Amino acid sequence: MSNVIHPTNEEFDEFLNSGLLLVDFYADRCGPCRMLAPAIEEIADKYDGKVNVAKIDVDGDGRSLAFEFGVSSIPTVIIFKDGDELTREIGLMPVEHYTNILDGLIQQ
């Protein structure tokens, strides 16, 4: 079972303000987004209980969230802590890139 959440716009604020949150802004039509999907699943499993991992579909209900956070390219991965944006990564990155960032934030 996947630990990735797919929050509605109404649910998003609850996750945004509850510790570390990694958000993958994606679209099904996006090749690099599809390539990133297994890494996002891996991160969600590895950091279960430490980091919430969410996927927001910019072509669907998540369009307003993408606009709110200024997402203009996909994939975009944003890491938040208690509602504050800590880092933003645009484009396809290897899973180790994200895990290195998360490991550093968890140790703080």
C-alpha cells in the first residue's frame, strides 16, 4: 500500500502545517513526472511517519494549489516544514537528491 497522499485542496492545509511535507506537483501527461513517480513512492515508504509525501495533479483539482505556490514547470517538488517552503526542485532529479535533503532536515 502506498504512503503517498493525494489531498484535496481542502485537506492540503492540514498536511501543510503538520511537520515535514514533500509535495510533488505533476501531471499524467508529463513524461518526466511519470519517471519521477517511483522515486516519490520510495521516499514515501522510506520516510513513513517522519515526512508526509503528497502528489498534486496540476491538470486536475490541484490546479489552484499549483497557481498558489507559483508552480509553472513540472515536475516540481517542494519541501515544506510547518507551512514554510524550505526548498524547491524543478525537473527530474534522482531519488538520492531528495533523500539527502530530507535526511539533513530530519537531523536538524
